[in-house]
Amino acid sequence: MAKSELKVRQVRSHITSKQEHVATLRALGLGKINSCTRVPDNEAVRGMLSAVRHLVEVTPVE
């Protein structure tokens, strides 16, 4: 069975965000608006995405 992935795109700036949110974006491989990355779909990543859901857009990859 193939591992599922999520495509994550940063849609808002982290300028006024908490330092923890900035660190979470960096851990996800993001940093600038419209930067995009693919991450594995697991509980740890879903928790990180939940913390910064107001800054990112998530799309499943087939």
C-alpha cells in the first residue's frame, strides 16, 4: 500500500504569529507565502497542521 501524502501551502504570513507557530511552519518546510511542500499523512503532521490551520491550506495528494 502506498503511503499517503498531503500537499501543504502557506497562504498567510507568519509575521504576527506566535513563535511556536513560526517554528511549526519551519518544521513543515514552509517559510514564505505560497511556499509549498509535501508531507507524510500521519498523526504528528496532522497535529502540526492543526496548530497552524489559519496559515496553511492542505490538499491530499493521490
